[in-house]
Amino acid sequence: MTDRAGTPDAPEPGPEQEPDREREPDGRQEPGGAVPGEAAPDGAAAEEDSAAEASGAAAVPARRRHWLRWTALGVSVALLGAAGTGWWFYRKLDGNITTDTTAEAELRRYEKERPATVATAARNVLLIGSDTRSGEGNRRYGRDEGSQRSDTVILLHLAADGRSATAMSIPRDLMVTVPSCRAPDGKRTRERLAQFNWAFEWGGTACTIRTVEKLTGIRVDHHMVIDFRGFKKMVDAVDGVEVCLKEPVDDPDAKLKLPAGRQKLNGEQALGFVRARKSLGNGSDTERMDRQQMFLGALVNKVQSDGVLLNPTKLYPVLDAATKSLTTDPGLDSLRDLYGLARAMRSIPTEKVQFLTVPRRPYTYNANRDELVQPAASTLFRQLREDRPIVVAPAEPERDRNASSDGKPDDADTPVPSATPTFTGRNAAEGTCAG
């Protein structure tokens, strides 16, 4: 038995008897069985040191876990912020695009008379440059008379194998049969023979598409319309495009004044360069189309060589400029659709992006107009329609638009394998400073 001071008053137990450890009245007992007030044995002290070390060691992982939680939270917030910003940019660009539902409805009306698709994996996109003077930044190029014509029309053919693209220009002055179309006021025009760019004024995009399909027999899968302002902003977005001029240019009508030599054009200068007729070359629309093709080739080359399509900081301004002034069919009216088209173009080498103009000559009844040269034109249309290879070669210097006035193609006297006929044109790699 033990007194309250903890002093034993009984004899020590024998070797065969195990001592009973008494507790304080409150039932407390020191670690290791030590009674309060007594010195802990050496083993108990070691256990206390180990417990203290364990407590300190546990504090370090606790702090580390605390730091990791805050780091994870910060990373999550950053990712969510980036995703939110990316989504905002996507929605902004996507919302810039105007959908041409009017043309879509009109084309459905004439679906039965439209050409059938021959090469299903290939795509034909009609690119229309509108000469409208309406809108901010466009009126300086003339009076806004409430109408517009197609200043530039190019049929872009993307081959089914994804390895080549052919851009065929259609002269604005080409005499064609324009079908009956729905006018902006709701009335219907009558079918008539007229110069090609009147189709856009009489019946807009749908009328132009139907005229192209009637002329070529090629099914137009998609279309894009861009105006003066959009073209300028796209050139500025890639920090200008380089051209080479043999002579100085001073064209008040095109708002263009440039010295001779190699130089980089900004958007305003580029628009004047591709539109000028009176001060560059012989003043014909033929030479203007040649400049347009050369400039577009240089633009494609600039975009691909500068890695614009792979660099978000460079790509966004280009997409923003393009989408703000772009009107498309419902099949291309989203950023995802346009990116798919751009990605398809990105994989094509610049030397496989070819430009040419439909074979034509001065119109028999008016030298200021054009007519097709046959059978070269029909051969070209068939090659595109059936997705067959198109081979282009630069025109010989001595030949001009009058060289084919006999109605035969330029290469009619030179035997060419029927599977791969050659047409006058150029590729994007040549740019405007070739040679």
C-alpha cells in the first residue's frame, strides 16, 4: 500500500512476485509507468526525445503539404484563367464572321441544276473580293452608289490528296451567260450575256456562284467574300508583304505612289498595288490579275515562312483582321472550319500552290472584254472538276493576251501529254520578286 507522498510502507516483493503499480488518485501515470514526482528512467527519457523528433519531423511534411496545396490552387487558377482567355478569344473571332444565309437559301432553290460533285474529297472554294465602297475605310476608293461588283474572283481548288492547290482567276470582263437571279429588291433578273462581274451586282454571291458553275461545270463547295478593308488589315497583320517594282508608280486613282525597286507594302499600299490599272503595265485587266496572283503568292509565302500559322501571337491578328470583314457560307462560318481550311493549306508546299487565269482572248465584238479560248478552257475546267494534276509554267515574254487570237491555246503547237496539259501561270514560291 502506498501513502499520498508515494513512499512505500511495505516490504519489497519477492523475486516471484510482480509489483503492482499504484496510480495517483486522479488516475494519471507518467509515460513508461513512472509515477508523478519520480525521476523517469533512462529509457523513458529516450522515448520522450524520440517523440519530440517525430513531432518535428511530422511538422515538415505538414508544411510541405500546405505549400503544395497552395501551389496546386494557384496553378488551377492560372489554367482556368488561360482557358477563360482562350475561350474569350475564340468566341470573339467566331463572332466576327458573317454567315451568308441568303446565298445559301438561293442556292438550295436551284440545287437540281447545279453540277454534281465528282471528286468528293477535293474542295472548291470561291474567293470573292468585293469592290463595295460602303463601310468605314472604303469610301475613299469611290462613291457609295448602293451597289457592288466582284473586283476579284478566284476559284481555289484544294486537291483531294492535300498536296496541291490551284487558284484560278476569272476575269471580271469575261463575257459569260449570267442566269436568272434574285435581285436585292426581291425581283428576278432575266438570263443574259454580260460581263462576269455584273453577276455579283445583279444577284450577289449566289448569282456569282451559279454563273461560275454554269461556266465551268465545277461544283462550288464553299465561298468567302472579303472587302477592301479586310484585305488591308490582313496585310498589316502580317507586317506587310514584299514586292518588286521595275518602275516608279504614281496612280491617283489607286491611291498609290511608290518608288522603283524592292520594298515592303503595307495594307493601304498593297490594295492600290492589286487594284491599279492605269499606271502599271499596259493598263489592261490582264496585267492586274497577274499582279493579284503574284501578290497573293507572296502573301501565302510570307504567312508560311514566318510561321504565322504556328504562332498564336502572330496568328490572332491575322484571324481577327480576316474574320471582321469576312462573309462565308454556313459551312465555313466558324473559327474551327476556317482553321481546318488554313491547316489544309499549311501542309501544302508553296511551290505546289499554283495561280493561273482561265485561257481567254479579246472578245470578238469588243476588244475591252474577254472571251474563253477553246479547247484550252474546257480542258482546264475538266482537270479541276476531276481533280487531275494541273501543271503551270510562266508565259514566254513575247506572248501577250493577243497571242491566242486564233482561238487555239498558247501551247497548241507543242505536243503535251493529254493527262498533264500545261497552262500559263505561276506558283506561290515565285512571289513578286522572282527573277
